[in-house]
Amino acid sequence: MVKAIFFTTALVFSGAVPGHCQAPSIPVTTSVINTAGGLPTIAPNTWLEIHGANLAQTTMDWSQSNFLNGLPTTLGGVSATIDNKPAAIYYISPTQINVLAPLDTATGPVPVQVTTQYGKSIPLTPMEESISPGFLVIDLAGHVAARHLDGSLLGPSSLDQPDYPFTPAKPGETVTVYATGFGETNPPFANQLSGTGPLPSIPSVIIGGLPAFVGYAGIASPGLYQINIAIPLSATTGNLTLSATYNGVRTQTGVVIAVQD
């Protein structure tokens, strides 16, 4: 299971705050977005946020779930479907649900619906594509969720937490950054819980305006893609812009990676 602290942070970062439960009422959905970057286009095996009201009567995540039969599709009496297929649920609150879009081959508008013990929401119909790539970020400044190859956390020291120090990348260093929405692997996987493996092709990555060598790109755990990138030798010190293009689709803007020469 995904246990990295930055992944948990990224999934719930957009601002859902536990509070008093509203009186029981039918759930209302107002938007569906890619967790990475808030883009409105969704894709299979992509972490998504569903926003609205009355979405749950409590706030919790899947940490206490039993994964013996796969990823949980019900949490605290809440479930969701995307294109009429059950979605895995990571996090619920009255105003936000985080789900992993199921495997699907549909493109175009698809129905997204939330069900609670009090009823079903009126479906929203976001656009679904085969991919919707985006980097996971861990703060409002857009620092990418990343690690050094020794497993330590990558970022500016301003992100330090007790027992969780961050250090910038160095020019020439190979690092791992995390993303969602890059689609199927080669060979394709059928189980979102256990599916891992490389992408059919390598994304092109730009760091601080410079092309960066990508040594590996693929799924590391449910909905979580890792990309191993060599920081360009001529990269300067600072928070450098980071972007990737895959099958003609570019990741969101505003993502940075901390580098120190």
C-alpha cells in the first residue's frame, strides 16, 4: 500500500477540513478533477477528487480497510461510480471524496455518481481520455512529490517536519518523482491493487527549461506512477519548473523541483 507521507498529503491537500456533519441529506456533487493539478479531464487509473456537499457523514481514509479482496470501493457507507464502474475510495469527508478511477476504455463524457445511505447524487459528466498525466505536489508552491534514490525526501528544507527532513536534488543526480494519470503499462495490467510495470514509452521531461534524461517510468502502486529522472548537469540552483509530455499531453503548469548546486 501507499505509505509515503507525501502521497497521503497530496491526495487530501486541496483543503477538505474535518468539521461538523450536516444533517442527513442526498449527496450533491459539484466538480470532478484530477488530484494532480486540478484539471477537469479524467482518465482510467487516475486519482481524482469529487467535490460537493453531503458526500459523507464522517471524515476518514482507507488506512483501516481490508485489502484481501482488492481495493475498497466502499468507505464509511460511501461509494462512487465512474462510467457506471465502481471506483476505489481512498478518502471521504462531507465536501470531498478521493477516488481511483477504474480501468476503462471509454472516451468522452462519462457519468460520475456518489452514493450514500441517503441517496445518489445527480451524475456529473466530465470528459474522460485515455490519459490525464499530472505530477503530485505537496505544497501550495507546487513542489513535486519526490525522493532521492536512497529513499529520503526531496524538497527545500522549508518543508522539513519532525523526523522527515527534505533536501534538494543536485545536478546530475537521478531522482524519483511521483505522478498520476499516465495510463496503461506494457504489458497491460488488470488488477489495480497489484498492477505494476513500465509504461509503453518514456515521457519527455523538461527541468528548468532543459531536457532531462528519463531512465524509467511506470506504476509503483495503486494509481501512483514513478518517473526516474536525471537532473540536468547544467541545472541552476532554485525551484526549477518541471513538466512532462506523454503521448502529446502535457502535465499541469506550476510544478517545481528544488535543486541546489
